Amino acid sequence: MDKNYTSTRNDKVKLSAKDAIKKGFADDGGLFVYPQLNSDISLKSLLSLNYQEIAQIILEKLLPGFSKEEIQTSIFDAYNDSFDTPTITPLVAVDDFYVLELFHGPTSAFKDIGLQILPQLMKKVLKPDNKVMILTATSGDTGKAALEGFKNLDQMGITVFYPYQGVSKVQQLQMETTNGNNTDITAIRGNFDDAQSNVKKIFNDKNFKQSLGNKVNLSSANSINIGRLIPQVVYYFASYVQLVNKHSIKLGQKVNFTVPTGNFGDVLAGFFAKQMGLPVNKFIVASNENNVLTRFFNTGIYDRNLPFHQTVAPSMDIQISSNFERLLYYESNQDTAYVKKLMDQLEQSGRYQVSDKVLTAIRDDFFCAYSTDDEIKSSINSVFKREHYLMDPHTAVGYKAMRDYQKTGDQTPNILLSTASPYKFVHAVSKAILDNPIDDDRLAMQQLQQFSNVAIPQNLIKVFDLPIRHRDVIEKNNMEDYIKSKIEEKFYDKNSSARN
Ligand SMILES: *Cc1c(COP(=O)(O)O)cnc(C)c1O
């Protein structure tokens, strides 16, 4: 099988797309990358295709080693009527820009796009006697989306860690009410970065992995897994095609994408699309007050030794953007020794500085800006008042950054990625537009619906009536023990010690 994938920290590593998805994370601590992004995809040939057909072309190109049929059945099982619109990712004209709505999947966040298909791809990767435990750190949205994708699948278990009191009430209920015979969810006393770093540590712990026996693999549902990231490339192409077909732009004309950013996965998928030939001028990277990326774009210094802020856009409360490592790989012309040096510095001192050359290359492709909580609320308010379009707080972070960028004078058409339904963050949204917002979550949703005339997604209104099934809270240093006990429960017969 073609070994087209490598590690960001060592280009001697060679493995297939299938193995990259199965492992999730390189043994050297790096992330898996596909070096040959340039492609000869003809944009014109995409114009007559629907979302699933565009996905077929993109995934065949980026996941060599999967057969056409394997990709086709994965797409079929992922993108169907579990989405509430046949276009999967509809594009809406608002004022002088376009909103790409990525929240029409089963959990109402953009994470569904990657996490509906990753489990389907994983199915095609596992041999009959393989078992895999999916470890997921979540700032709120990945957890539920991963649980929905992986629940009840044979040979697979999933364990989700989220920050105790660090997610919205609806997000927490979505996770706590999950059914399925292979799902575990626990809060940890710590923030998202703690959860993510500890998951990474566990991946790097060879003794721990050995203790699991040789049939149980660990893998990841976070965007460090290339199998989740690559399906996100599709909607960049699909939205461009929609714009051309609506005669809003000419074929070949450049567009800008604004992307609310946390772990840098979503916007990196856009960068992949650009490398593959999509006509993109700039990516506008938008952060909340956890603005380590904005500082980086200004100075070339990535410094995660900053206070962690809980904001009204909690899915982006992240100071360590994992996928930025992948960007450094591409923007340094695939210099893996250089990436390793920077990542070692990050580990040792919490900071690194890139060369002028790399910084210039990054600034060519990206612009970065951030919003405070107050700015998020006033963006939600002004767009609703003027345009009657209801944005969630993450989308509002993007909106402000897009407006900041327009002040540079660039006239390129703008596509703003909308990453969640406003109802997932009902309190922040209500406070932004209502005079007397209600405290109770369910009533608040109904109040917002009445006022805005935007329908509440079914999956969100349902959570209030489902039984709570998961209540665990653990210390952040006990994640390894927790995983181990869940693996014992799921994959090993308790009376037998046969672990091979
Ligand atoms: C995860 C998430 C983001 C950030 O996406 P990244 O790929 O981590 O950059 C933005 N908005 C919402 C609603 C999310 O769930």
C-alpha cells in the first residue's frame, strides 16, 4: 500500500493514510501530514456535482489507499438525512458577505462534518481482531459530535474528557444524555488545554500502550486525526461551487474565508483546499480573548504562557492550537527538523519564535484578529438588528475579524464560516439581543425562537427530556486510570487474563 503520509517532526516516517487514521498521532509526538497537496482538480468539473460527489473527488485525492468503494460507502453513511438539509453545508447571503452554515448535522456544530465520516473511515481501517479506543478531549462540541459518530460501532469504544464547568449547559446535557454501549464521558477538573495535553501524553506513553495488549489501539477523534481534518476540505470547495453556480462570482475568481479558530483545524482544512487549487486570497483567522494566534501574527512569537480565559465562545477557549504545527510544516517547505526544533522549544519553555521567512509566508495566506466578549455580543446584536441573521458567539468572533480585515481595503468577496447553531449558546445569544433573557435553558431557547423566528434544531430541544447517563468527574491527573478501566470493561472479559 502506498505510504504517502509522514510526520511533521520526521520525514523519514512513512505510512499509509489508513495507518495514519488508525494511529491518530505520530510516535515522535508529531502529527501526520500528506506532503503532496497540489492537485489537478478541475474546478469547472465540480460545478455540476453535489456535496457527496465533491467529497468523493477530494477524499480520493487526499486519502490514497482507500478504495473508491470504501470512500463512497463512508460518504453515504456520513452525509445523509442525519443532516437537516440536502446541501449539507448551505451558503446564505447576508449583507455584503456569505455565511457558510456548517451546523446542520446531528449535533448542531461544525464538528459533525468531520465526525460523521471519521468513524466510517475507521471501520474500513480495522482488521477483524483489532479494537480501538478513541480518546477525545473536548471544549464542548467535539465531544458530542464524536459520541454520535462512534456510538454502538463494533470494535470501537470512545472516551470523552471535557473541562468541568467549562462548557455550556446544553453542551453538557448533550454529552451526559448520550446512549450507546461503547460511550464514556467524564468531566475533568482542569481546562481544555489540560485535557488535550494529557491525551497527547497518554498517546506518547509507550508503557501505557504496551499494558493495553497488542490488539487494543488508541486513536483520536480530535482534529489531530487527519481522518477528521480532511473531510473538512470538502466544504471549502462546495461553498465556492455554490457561489459560482449562483453567479455571485466568476469561475476562478478569488474569495476570502473567515474562520472562527481554536485548534486551527477548520482553517487548516481551508489552507489544504487552497494548496489543491481553490482560488483563495486570504484566510481570516478569528480568535476570542484566548488570542495567542493574534499575538503570533503580530510578532512571530508563539507564547502559550498566557492566562486562560473563559469566554462566551467556549469552543475556542484554547491556547495551544495543535494544528498550527501542521501549518508550520507546510509554510517551512516541509522542513521537519525545523518543526521539531520549534515544538521542542514549545514543550520546554512554552514559546517559540519562527524565522522571518516563515512568518512572511504565513502572513501571505492569513490575517488574524480577535474579539472580546463585549465585541461578540455587539456583533450578534448589530447583525441581528440590521440583517435579521442570528449568529452564534463563535460565528460572531469571525464576523468582527472579517470586518477588521475589510478595513485593509481588500474588496474580495467574503465567506464567513458559521460553526454552531445559536441555540447551543442560548444565554450568550439571548443576552446580546433580548431585554429580559430567561435563565432556564429550555425556556430561554423557546424565548429566543419566538423573538428571532429561527427554528430550534430538534436534537437540541430533545436533550431536556432524555435521562442523564453520565455523571463522572475526575481529577485531571487520573485520566490514564480512567481510560484503563474503561478499556478493561469494554474489551476484556473480566474473568480472563488473556490479553494477547
Ligand atoms: C471547534 C469549534 C471551533 C474551532 O475550530 P478549530 O478547528 O478547533 O479551529 C469554532 N467554533 C465552534 C462552534 C467549534 O465547535
